[in-house]
Amino acid sequence: MRLPWLVVFCGSALLTCAELGWSAELVTAEEALASQAEVPMLAVDATSANPQGPVISVVDAEALAQPVKNPFNLEILMQAQRGAELNFASFKAFYGAFKIDITDRLLKEASKTVTGLRLSNLQIPLGFHKILLRVSDSKGRTAEKEIVFKVE
């Protein structure tokens, strides 16, 4: 059973998400807490699942090497290679160690651009976060990019 709210035990007090100041639509506080122990470090993994497949990159990836503060912006670039076209319908976004599918939430918050996606004024719970992005091209080749960052 999934509860519509989350209660966190903190010392001798029980705190709700609202009391903790968590108000995120992209990632829920419940998902963030479940995934916290599984994030090893800050990084943007540049490895594609198929080296001839699409390229996924993050604009200003160096900024994610430092903790970010809410609200923050994120721009994702996606480009097909070698005569293929990007199959944007194949785009998926997964959150955390449990790879929770957040594709619909991410696309709801994003503005689609000619080169990818732009997310503005993101509000995500404090802590470490890991998002796996996946997209394929018209030749069926798939690329993945893992983004790991900390929100303070």
C-alpha cells in the first residue's frame, strides 16, 4: 500500500514531508529517502550503452560536481549519430538505485528543445540523487547517461 504522505522519525519527533520542507514533483521525498544510501559520489557518467548510438550530455555538467541549491536548472542534450535520427519517443528517465520510472514527471516539468530538454526551477528534496537517462535512435541503438548530484 502506498501512503499519500510520508512520516520520518527524527530523534524523538515524527516529521511529515511538509514539516521537512520537501515539496518536489520530479522526485518525491519517499523516493529520495529510499535511494539515499545507494548514491556513491557526484558524477556525470559519459558512457553510452552503444558507442555508435545517440549521445546524451548535460549542459554545464561541471556545475553538478558541486552541490546545487533549489531551485536549479538542468539542460539535457541528445544527438543521433551516423545517419540516424533520434527516437524521442524512446526517451526514459529512471530515479535512484531502484530505477523508479520518472519519465512522465520529468517530461511534464521539461521544455522540449531542438537539441533535447530544458528543466527550469527544479525543486528536489535535499540529499544525493541519481537519474539514469536512456534514449534510442532510428537504428535501434541505445545510449544511457547517469547523472549523480547533491542538493543542499
